[in-house]
Amino acid sequence: MKFWGVRLASILGAVAFCFLLEGVAQGQSSFVQRLFVLAGLYVTLAVSLNLINGITGQFSIGHAAFYQVGAYTAGFCASRFFAQLNLPPAAWLLLMMITSAITAGLAGLLVGLPSLRLKGDYLAIVTLGFGEIIRIFAQNQEALGGAYGLTVAPKIQYVWAAWLLAILCIAVCRNLLRTAHGLPFLAVREDEIASSAMGVNVTQTKVVAFVLGSMFAGAAGAILAHFESFVSPPMFTMDVSFTIVTMVVLGGTGSITGSVLAAILLFYLPEKMRDFTNIPLSGVAAAFVAISAAVFAIRWVMQNFHGSAKDRAIRYLGIVVGALVIWFISKALLGNVPSLKENIDGSKLRMVVFSVTLVVLMLLRPQGMLGHHEFSWDWVRSKFGKPTIKEATA
């Protein structure tokens, strides 16, 4: 009884959170509302890809293809059937999410059955090729708008829908891992040969993960299509797939909460750069010098210092202070270089910040922010304080 009470409270809390975000977003500009929706969609895309890449241990880099399949499915159905059915916007969006999820799942099954017998780089090449095939196919179909794109009506802009889908995706993946149904996925990730010897159907497990991840990406595509009221092939290029893969790697392959945090972080940083204008190039160059020095020093401490955690933290703090000093000195010196006296808008540095963030994390923590762990207060206490009784006896 207590279990179901906690579960019901969690569901009600999640729904309340989604509608709270809706209320907050309604008081903002249309640009900010769009950021709310895209953040929720990227959380869904990152967590659903993590089910394939992190939890099951495959290497798919064509997730944008299923995102596109879902978006075009919703756009095509809207142009053909919305006027006939005359459903309320919320009901229509729900119907399109389900339809797009099924279509993307079938596409995932079509790709997964023959290709998931492959491993590593070979699987990555197949999924990448599939993504490009889908994009080029849509670009050359007049029924789908061709290269110009497809207008989607009606325009349905619900922030709560994007985040409710994200929470549903998180809940499904989390519950999968916390039950016996998730053990085959973890077994395949750790060792395919050993799991096969223990009776796990490796191919079936891979295909199920692939189809499930594809379905969530397709549902996200339906929300995108109706929110933007327009879809076109350039919205689903390889860059989108690489961005989603980066979010999974940055958060930690196998960590659901890591994917959520990384999706929000990597989405927020490039967008926040749009707010900065007239940034001195000398300051940018100085920041690069300071970050490089700090990364080199931190790596040296990680590899050569074997003292207590407290002493290690003091050294890290000293490195941060030293990096700030280096930045101030470098900025003053580089300010005398003629080519660095110009200013640049932050919007032009968006992808630079994105790339530097990824490179720094891969150098300092290649397993990602959380690795295979999930964020919890017990986990935080184990890192910064005394372990819990459960952890101490484990």
C-alpha cells in the first residue's frame, strides 16, 4: 500500500511540475517558451538514446532520423486528417504523439533487425547512413514538402506536453533498470558472449532497446512539428544526432539523470551565449589559455597526487584561483595584439563553448559527469560526507 502511495504521489508531482512550467512559460516571450519546449525535447532524446547507447551498450549515432520520422509523420497526418477529425488540440497532439511513436518504432525495427547484429563502429556507420537516407528521402518527396519543407497545422504550443513526455521517458527507463526486465539490457552491455551463454537473447534485447528509444524520439518529433508548425530536412542533420550523442556521453553512458543534466546543460550554454555581445577577442583567447593551463594542472593532480580528499580539494581550489590569475594576465598581454582588439558576439561562439565543454570533460572525466551512477542524495553524501549504512555494508 505504501509503495502505491509513493508511486501515485510521484505521478501527481510530475504532472504538477509540468503544468507549473507551463504557467511560468506563459508569462515569458515566445522565444523563451520555445527554449522551454526544446529543452524538454532534448531531455527526451538524450534519455531515449541513453537506453540504446548507455544502458544496452550499443553505438547509435542516427537518433535524429527517428526524430525526423516522428515529425514528418505528424506533419503529413495533420495535412490530411486534422480537418476531417476536428479534434481538440490536446487530443490531436496526443494522437499524433502515439502515431509518430509507432511509425518511428517501426522504422527502428526495420533498421534494428538487420543492423544490430553488428557492433561498435559498424553499427554507428549503419545508423548514421540511415539518418542521411531518411533526410534525403524527405528532401526529394513532394508529398513531404521537398527541400522547402512541410507546413504543419494546427500550431499547438504546449510546454507541458514536452516535459510530460520527458518525464515519461525518464520513468520508463528508470523503472526498466530497477526491475528484473532491465537485467538483460545491462548484461548485453557488460558482455554479449557471457549474457548469450546465460540464455539472454542478445539480438532481441538490442532490438527492443532500439525500438523503445526510437518511439520516444518519434513522439518528441510530433511535439516539435506542431510547436514549430513547420518541418524541413535541415532541422534533422547529422549535427543533431551528434549533439544528442554528446549529451549522452557528457552525462555518463548508463546514467539516466546524467543524460538529463547534460541535455539541459548543453542546451542552455549555447543558447545563453546569444545574450552576450561585444566580447573582446583578447578575453576569449585568454580564457582558452587559462582553461588549458587549469586542465593540465588538474590532470597532473589526478594522476600524481595520492593524499587525502581534503588536500586534493585544496589543490583544485588553488588551480582555479591560479587559472583566474592567468586569465587576467593573459588578457592584459593579448589586448596589445592588433588582431585581438576586435569584439565578437556571443552567438558566434556558441559551438565553440559547446566543443570546449565536451573536450574539457572528456579530459578530466572521460566516463561522463555521473558515469554509470544515478544522482541521489545518498550518492552525494558518499562523495562529500559519510557513507550511508547501506553503502557501508555493501
